[in-house]
Amino acid sequence: MKVKDLSKDEYLPYFQPYINKIGDLVLLDGLVDGLEETISFLESLPSGKLEYRYEDNKWTIKEIVNHLIDSERIFAYRALRFARKDKTPVAGFEQDGYVEQSLANERSMVDLLQEYTLLRKATIILYKTFGSDSEILKRKGIAGGGEVSVRALGFLIAGHEKHHCDIIRERYL
């Protein structure tokens, strides 16, 4: 199952830039490779940059990592609900409010990366339970005011991660 297998009605147009970040990877490969690449990249960052803001009101690198954790948890929860045919619409979330309440800058980077690793491993296992080319991956639900499929959420998780790593490279280093 690759990004090219998605149809435009499986996600909101807002998610297109994130999904485009995946390229031609198989869904599970994107999640596995992304974990390895992201952890390696984040571990290589200078400690003096972890709480740096390139502009007022922009997130620190620690806050970005916590945002990735929160977002992946929410996207995986949505995928689980839709995979199980739960048709109850799911509200969106206010990412800036989540970051403000995260206390990310009070945590060590080691702790953030450990949580990120464990969460991604849980996401990978969850997606393995859906099967590699099953009808489960095509199931849809309403999240944040639009329809999204289980497989689009998986690509969104992987692409969102790549997006934020690119932002760190471009604006923080």
C-alpha cells in the first residue's frame, strides 16, 4: 500500500503537503524508516538548540517533538476508531494549546525521544493489525470536519514527522 493508492476523497486537502512528503514508500516502511531516521536526526542535534526559538511565539525543538508525540497519538486513535467502524465524528484539536500545556521544555530530550520511540512502535504494531492491503485500511471516518481513511492517517503520521524534521533543518540549525 503506497501513497499512489490513495484517492483524493480519503483525506482533506489540508493534509496534501504532509502526504506528499512520503514519496513512493509502502505505508509500514514509511513508519518504520521514519522512526529510525527521525531518532537519529534528533539525537544529533546540539543540546544548545533544543530550547531555541527562531522567532517569538515559535515552538522550540523539544516542543516540536512533543507536538509530534501528541499528533501521532491523536491520529493513531482516529485510525483505530475508523478501523473498528466507529462512525462517531471526531473533533479536531488545537495544536498550539496542546504545545502550551505540554511542559516539553521541562523534560529531557532523552525522555521525549523514549516516549516518541515507544509511541511509534505502538503505531507500527497497530497498523500491522490492519493488514497490508485490507479493506480495513480503506475504512473512513469524520475527523476535524472532513472524511479521512485509516491508511491516509498512517501516511499523515509519517509525512507530518518528515515535515517537522525539514522545518528544524531549515529554521533551527
